[in-house]
Amino acid sequence: MENNKIHILVVDDDDRIRNLLKDYLSENKYIVSTAENAEQAKLKIGYLKFDLIILDVMMPGKTGYELTQELKKEIKIPIILLTAKGEVENRIKGLEIGADDYIGKPFEPKELLLRIKNIIRNNYKINTDSKYSIGTAQVDLNKMIIKFNGKIKKINNTEKKVLIEMISTPGKTFTREEIGKISGISQERSIDVMITRLRQKLELNPKNPKYLQTIRGSGYVLWIE
């Protein structure tokens, strides 16, 4: 999932930290909203969709722990808690009630960025037991088949690895080098042949593909409607 499609809610009663985080995450191409307290956060969660929440533990009124417990009962959303340095017991408590990660104050913004990326990557990892639609083609990664145009076509392990990455991040352009690392194929010509085979299994007109397209000078991209 691309950063510019990820919406993060920062909840902290400290104006300075809240604004610093908003500026820093916005510079890194995330969509950022903020809230000063738990009540304001719940209002925004009620009418906006968020992909991750960064939540301060010690706030006036409802604490970060209490809000975490409430949210985890209602919606599935990753939460990173901001805790005071050295409060090991409090950090453990946060994880026990459902928080996905925690980071102690003061913290390095780059460390927070890494934690965000790890959570987003894990949260949006596709389920290989599920079926996915690419146009009218039905991709079954578990059975390693594609149902298209009344026919069932098999995919091999190499094609499966590439499809997993591309379906996970539709709209992302993959260079031949990236596809080579994913698939274990070193020769550019062999990568092109593999993409051609996939198009024959996915596209109505493989020579003029609608979904698995070539980005001239860059690589390949998968579009999913």
C-alpha cells in the first residue's frame, strides 16, 4: 500500500508533539489527522476511515489504554501507543489490551516511521487462502490456478510470488530488478517471458493488456478494478 493512500490519526494532548508528528508524517507522504483527546478521536473515527492510530497513553479524561480497549472491541485497526520511557509494565499492559506496538517518549521520528511501515506491511499482507479478482479473472493463490474465460489455468511458484506482491500493492510499478528479487529470476528476458505468460492467463487481449501493464523505462504495474 502506497503512503499517500494511508490515513493516520495522531491522538495526543500535547500540541507540540501532535503538530510535530503531523508535519513529519505528512512530509513522508502519509495522510494525517489529529485529535487532542479520546473523545475527539472517537468522533473522527466515527466518520473517517483510518489505517493506523498513534495514541498517547497519558491524556486527561479517558486514557490511551481505555481508548485502545474500546476501539479493539469495535473495529480492527492497528494502534501504536506513545509511552513514557522506562515504564515497562505500562508497555506490557498496552500490548495485553490489544495495542500493536509502542514507542517510548522521547523518540526518534525515524524509529516511529519504521514501526509504522512494519505494521502497515503486516496488516496489508494478502491472505493466500483468499481469491482475488483481476478484471473477470479469478485468482486462487492457494490452489495456484486462475479461472478466466471459462478455462482454468495453472500458475507456478514463481508466478505466485510475483502475483502476491503485485496484488498486495496495486498501482505500484515494479522494476525488473524488483521482480527478479521476488521471483528469483536473474535474466531480464526471462522476467519478460514470465510477465507475458501471466498476461495470457489474466488478459482478454494479452498483446494490449488492461491490467498487467508495461510502464516504459520503469517496469510493470498491476491495476485492479
